[in-house]
Amino acid sequence: MELCDLLDAEPYISGNVGSGTIREMQEWVDYITHDGESPMSDWRKENGREEPWSLKYFGVGNENWGCGGNMRPEYYADQYRNYQTYVRSHGDNEIFKIACGANVDDYNWTEVLMKNAARQMDGLSLHYYTIPGDFWEGKGSATDFKEDEWFITLKKALKMDELIKKHGAIMDQYDPEKRIAMIVDEWGAWYDVEPGTNPGFLYQQNTLRDALIAGVTLNIFNQHADRVKMANIAQTNNVLQAMILTDEEDMILTPSYHVFKMYKVHQDADLLHFDLESENYKFEDQEIPALNASASINEAGEVNVTVCNLDPHKEIELDTNLFADKLNLSQVKARVLTADKLNAHNSFENPENLKPQKLKAVELADNQLKAKLPAASVTLITLN
């Protein structure tokens, strides 16, 4: 909680439904948020914290379909209704209650939860990891891969769009006003751990491939901003698709970090809808769209377009009619994250091997935005 205060970030706490009690969950909430006299708030004060913390987001259980209790959706729905009753808001602290949602494409879980507990929830979670191999038999290396794994990984990353649409369609049946938020609170790439590291620590490197996964997935979230209200990559530091890797006192920024920094221009902006016609990236007998993008406009009238070129071989020219005259746009600039090697990454020996660079091949003329997008790249185009 102190770290969240330092970062000016909203904490999101998950309560234990699988092996914890209702009383335990209630007491945690009271300890954190109660601003009057109570056994838990008194204990907090004894421990040195006089004022309560602000806690908005609270998950009532986590992965209860699996490690959180191996529950059936009908059973968890009843458990959720019971537990959430005692997750109370105190004073000005209004708690946003999030129910445990589905694992990947378990659409029945979403159906049952929405049917039986929609009135008691503010959000419903979804978990989906991008794994090139098999979860149990071998996920694949984070850095030692060829084009077949590049292709299948990005194809699986694109599956997020299908999952959001199908789970969202079920939610729409019970919540057409979209009051309930879809919370994609575990996502990202999951590979085999780095050789020589503790298997339980889930430490993996982060390459250009991960930058594309991040860019593609964030674009998809943007496109579904009417339903997806929160999305949390797993995890921030040293675990899975991390933003930051550390080694004692040393720290490096990963390609995923740079993509997140590029994409933060979309935060608090308005989504711009557009039609994207893209050629396909073909590998052997399979193909996927070569381009993936999202766009937004902020309060200052600045338009930001983020676009990913998934094809590792081909530069693609972006040609877009943006009605720039109506939007009063006359200037353009762009930054791109790319590399000659698909497994390019930052290391403690070379911490700035992969970072965004200025993209010169971009212009805005006669209402047409044109840009040459390098192969295997994530690009941010800003117009004002």
C-alpha cells in the first residue's frame, strides 16, 4: 500500500475465497479502509498507520476455477454472492467489487456468473496467457526461437480479440448498458524460465517478440474500451512478461516497458474508430493480419495512432485518410521500436540494445497520413 502511495497508483487486492473465511476477508477490508473505531482500524493505528488507505478495487477470489479452489461456476457464484456481502465500503471509500471470471475460453463460466451474480459485481475478470508451446510439456524459450514460434505466438496474442468479443457478447445479454467492467487482470507471454533460475520465480527474458505481444494486446484492449476497463499484465518486475528486470542493485527496462511507455498517450483519451485494411502475414499454410492498430484523440485535439507490423520480413506502407483538415491536424511525428533480430533484447551488459527510435518515413499531406512501417515493429504516430 505504501508503494502504491509513492507511485500514485490504485491498489487492487484479491481476497482469499479458496481457503480463507468471510471473516478474514472482512477484517482485511476493515484494517485497510475503516476510518472509525473498530478492532481492525485500532490495530492498524497501533501498527503506525493512523489514516485508512484508499482501496477502490477488490477481487473476491482469484482463479477459483483452478488453484483458487477447483470450483464449479455455480458453486463459486454462490460463494461470491456470500463473500462480497461483507466487503463493505467505509466512509468515502467506495469499493469496486470484482468477481473471478473465466480462464481463457470458458464461456460457460461467464454465462453462469452473469446469470447468477451480475447484480452483486462491478467487474468480472478474465485470464489469458500467450504461450507458444504447451503449458505442461514445454512453453518454449523466451529468446531461442525461430519464425514458427514467432508466428504462433503472435497468432495466439491476437486471440485476445476473439475472447473479449465472445465473453463480451455473453455479458451484453445480462448487462446491455455495460455497467460491469471486463477486467483482464492476468495476461502476457509465458515461456520456460531462464536456465539456471528458480522455476518457481518465473523469471524470463523479454524480446522484440514481447514488444509485439504488448502492442497487439494493448491495441485490442483499446478497441474494446467500452467493456474492458482494466487490464493488468503479469507481472511488473522480474516475473513473466515484465517491464523491469533487476539483478541486485542493477535494473534494465525491457522492450515491453518501452511499448507501455509509448502507448500511455492513449490513457484518458477518446477512442477513434477506423477501418483497417491489411495484407496478411503468411507462414507456411497459415496467415494472420500483418497490421494491428488503435487510435485516440485527447483533450488537446492531438491524435495518436499505435500500429504493429507483425510481418518479420516486409516493410509495409501505411496510407490513411484521417480527415486531418476537420481535426485541424498539420504536423506529424513518429517513434518506432524494432530490430534486425527477432530475439533482440536488453541485458545487464547491454541495457539499451532495444529502445524506441525516431521514424523518419512518415508524412501528412492532403489529408493523407503515410508511413513506412519497418518489419517486426511497434510504431507510435502523433498528429497535432
